[in-house]
Amino acid sequence: MDVICFDVGGTYIKYALLSQNGEILQQAKIATPYQVEGFQKVIADVVDELSNGRRLAAVGISMPGYINPHTGYAERAGALEYLDNRNLIDLLSEKITLPIYIENDANCAALAERYSGNAQGAENFVVMTIGTGIGTAFYLNGGLYRGANFKAGEYGHSRINYQMKPNDTLHDIFTTRILVKRYKELMGINHTVLVNGEEVFETAKNNPDVESLVQNWVQWLCVGIYNLACTFNPEKILIGGGISANPELLPRIQQQMDLVDERWTTDFHTVIEPCKYRNNAGILGAFYCVQQQSEKMKI
């Protein structure tokens, strides 16, 4: 039977109808509402629309926040603060009769990579996404590691420059948002102008000052990667986020890692690769979440 999956973000909710083999049959997106009733209605309306006489197995949901996948309770729901401290499965079950499974979005990205992406066969790996913030997911000893209160993976709140800037977290040091912000300041570009990481890397080819900016940014990124490697000793560290599609990023990382610490080559060397999935990571991860939970229910 088919499955309907949602990837809930602060701006859009992406959704898709998938076959039992994980093939995307239909997909689209809709603006994210900012009230409880609107959220319920959007999800329920999409389920009604995609059902259309089909036999459906379940609904899978990927979303930000501290999510308890066993109960559906969200202590926090990312930018959707109106869903904080709510049981999302109970909330949506008021409108939907299908079984509902839910998981943190970074964990969903890890599931997508594990089952059909660049971490197939790996029992220990880390996913780190670089965007407006730093997101991480830990797949350890053959399963997701969520932490005691489902807050594992909040690596972006770590501090690695405490003496110089004690209040700066990783979110403030090597996100794409920070790279673009510093680029605009350097180039005198108004903060309202839309700039992406690709433009920064392209400009760096012919501008020594921008090249220095990018190099410094990559150095800090590599310190973060090194810390993950020596903490978890994973088989792989997968880099995600829009900037991971830039073909220049991985070679820069690999070149810089040898300079971070000599122990990288002697003790902690780890395979670093880009994630296979980007836009569909949440949807596919939600699908694998449904599969996992459905199998457990059969036991």
C-alpha cells in the first residue's frame, strides 16, 4: 500500500505520495500555516486529496524540533512554536484515521542516506547539514541515537571559540548564513540583496579577499568536522545542505582537514562525502520511518 509523507519546514510543507517501494508517485508543496487549526487542516486536506480511492498504509512526517517518535510529543517544533509542547500524533489523529509516524527532520535525512543514499551498509555515521543553521544526526551502532530527551544532534549549539567569542555557537560561525553575511559586509552589498553560497565561491576565484574569507570559513567548518570524528569515530561523515552541492566544497574540506590536527591522519581519519539527498531527504526519511515503525508493530 502507498504512503503519504510530509517534510514540514518553517516556510513550506513538502509532501509526496510514495509507493510501498519508496518510489515518489506525486509530490508538491504548500505554504506552512502558522496556527494549530491551519496545520491540522493542511495535513488532513493533503491526505484527503492524495487518498483518492487508494489504499494507504500510513502517514509519515519529518519536522524540526525535539520530537519523541514513540509518542508523537514535540517539546519544541522548530520555527512552528505554536506546536511546542503538543502531541502531534494526537493532534492530527483528530482529522486523520491512518496511522501516523513522526521523526525529527535531521534524523529523517540520516534514515534516507542509510537506506538508499550514501550511507548504505554503514552502521556508524554522522549527517551534518549546513544552511541557516547547523543540523546533525547520529546513526550509531545500527540505529538512530536520539539522546535521553530526544535532543541529540543539536550540535549547532556547541561552542568552539569560547575564549574569543564565548556566546557564539556553531550556528554563528560556519553556517551558510554567516558566510553570506560576511561576504556582503566585505563587498558592501546591502543586507536585503539575495546572495547564495554559490555566488560567494564563484567570486572567490578572482577576488583574493573573498578567497581568504571562504578559506577561513572552511577552516572553522573543518574544526567542527574534526570534533565529530574524534567524538563518535564514525565510518562516514555526510555533508548536507544546499551548499554541499557545490563541487568545490568537498575538495576544500579534504585539503584543509590534514591541517586541522596531525591526529586526523594518524588516528581519526574519516570518510567525508556529500549527502545523496537534499530536497527529498525529509520525505524519503519519513517514508523509511514509516517502514521501520510498521515493522516493529508486526513483531
